[in-house]
Amino acid sequence: MSETKGLARVNEMLSTDRFARAKELRAAGKHVFGYVCCFAPLEMLTALDIVPVRLLGDPNEPQTEADKHVETIMCSFIRSVFDIDLKGCFSFLDGLVVPHSCDSVCMTWGIWPYYNDSRVFQYFLNVPHSATETGEELMGHALQDFKKKLEQFTGKALTEEALRSAIVRHNRQRALLRELYDLRKDPVPPITGTEVKQVLIAVMSLPVDEGNALLEEVLAEVRTRASQKAGGPRILVYGPAMDNGFIDLVESCGAEVVIDDACLGTRFFSANVEEGIDPYLALNHRYLRDTKCPRTYRRPPEEELAPGQTYNYEEDVELRLGHIAKYAKEWKADGAIFYVIRFCDSHGFDIPDARDSLKRHGVPVLVLEGDYTLTKEQLKTRIQAFLEMLDQ
């Protein structure tokens, strides 16, 4: 790799071919698997020396192939991923792992393997939607079936030692990403929300150890940056994948995006896999219980309730979504902007509760809805008006 600074390397990756390194490894004989969403247990792939890369769509590419096979009244993000896959964008992959993250992903998976059957390994990980005792039991079975299929494909045993090592390395990556996000707590953040998003995309396109090395390089560079002029209002963004230029748009309006609750953001790294316990139980807890995404329903175990005790609306909302207000407080956000991709029911259903939670904590909220392909001028007007209100 070229001897350049971390952020320059990130820009180089994203401006040319972010999969260039993965393609090199594939040509050298390694297995390279693509995955969708935050629920693929990457540690199991890494433990078998499989390179996992995060699949994203292309908001600038017309969705011509996918629309021949799926309804247009569904999530435009997953349609875009499916579309560019049908066009050969991910032809270098020899494996695909699709967790049951939402109904749109599930429905697309129903036809995905049939219209792109060139891959040797294609797997649907049936992640339960309730973080309950029954859900954990089902998740345990899903992880064991995934292990069995991976071992059959690679011809190697997925040993506990290798899995524990992979957990440590991925936890290291999560810790480095948290360090990067912590830099945005500063009154004058040394790195923008747009730059952080670019770093995330680059890291998700590399083997874990190479991603960690890149993060260490970025952190060393950003920590020595000269002070920059303070920007506008500090903003929390909430939504699904944020790789479509939305963060860039918000910052172009004069705001500073300092924190997020997003699929391509904190949900990827906020929770570690617990070390020192059974690794499959630890993976179970991390991906089902601790990954805070609207697609998973969670509430305290019944044994934590006193006889006859129930939770009222405010308590239930805080249990499920209170982490968003904590983010806003810790990163000193002046306001929050929710961007929900049209037909994303899981995020859409949570909008009223998440908005109520933030408003109770004194955080103003702007809710926007649109497609994966942004209608920038319409959105820009509303964002600017919201930022002006915050400045008053």
C-alpha cells in the first residue's frame, strides 16, 4: 500500500475502487464474502481466514436491473445493492451473507441467489427479531448452523481458539472507532462527519487487521491537526445506511454532524463481543441483544419486574431508544435530524417514539423522508430552515 497519510489513503480508496484490496486478496486465493447490514457475525468469517466486505448501494446509479425483479414500493437502499450486484459490481465475491435485518432484505433474498447464482457460498442468517430468551435460543441455533455451513465450505474446523482471536481483533477495531468518534466531542471537532463516514466505508472494505492499521494511522493524523474554525450547530443524525451523501448535505448547510445512530455508524461498533465467556454465547448477545437497531424489539426480562409491575409509555421508550438521547447529551448535540428511507418500516415505526424521547431531553428534531437517491435541493431548504431555528 502507498505511504500516504490515513485520510489520503481513505480518499484514494473511495475515489478509485474501494474493493481493490479485496480483489487482490481474492486473486491471491483468499475467500472474500460480501455482507449486508450490521448483523453478520464477522468474527466467524475472520476466524476462518475469510475476508468480509460491507456491501453498499450506489445512489447515483439508476436502478434498472433490480426493478425488473422486485417491487419499487420497497426500500431503495437494498434495491440499489441488489441492482449493482446484478450489474456485476460484486462479481469478485465468492460468498454472500445476508442476515434477516428487515422485511425488504428478506424478500430480496428470496430471489437473490437465483438471479446471481455464480457464487459458491450464499447464506441467509435468520436473526430473530426479539431479544428475548426464546430469541436467544433461536439465535444460538442460527449461529451453529452458520458455523456448520462455513466449515463445509472451507473444509476447515472453526476452532474456539481462532474464534476468540477474531473476537479480540474485531473488538480492537470497535475500540479504535469509538476513539475516532470521541474526537468529535471536542468543541471544535478535528474531523468532520463526512470524513468519519468515509473512514467507516474504507475500514469495512478491508480485512480486520488492515482496517485497524488504517484506523491507527487516521487517529494519529487527526489528533495532530491544527485547530479549525468552529462550525455551526452540532447535529445528531438518525437513520439506516448513511452512505448516500446525506451527512455531506447536512454539513454543506453549515452544521457539524458530531454523532449518529445509524446502520453505517455507531450500530457497527458501539457494543463489543464479550471476551472470556463461551464465544458463541458472546456473539449471540452482541448481535441480538446489544446491537441497537429498530429491527430488534427488546425489553427487560420479566424477572426484573416486581409482581404486577408494568412499564408505561415513557419508560418503554427510554428502555428501547434512550441511548439516542444519551448520544445527544454526550456529544452536546444542539439538534437531531432523522432521515428515513421511504418504505423502511422498521425505522419509520420508531420515529414517533425516538422523537418523543429526544424532545423530552430538550433536543429539537427534524424528520425527513426520502429515497436512497437524495432530492438534495428540497432537503437542503428544510435543513437550512431547521439550522436557522437552532441558531435563534
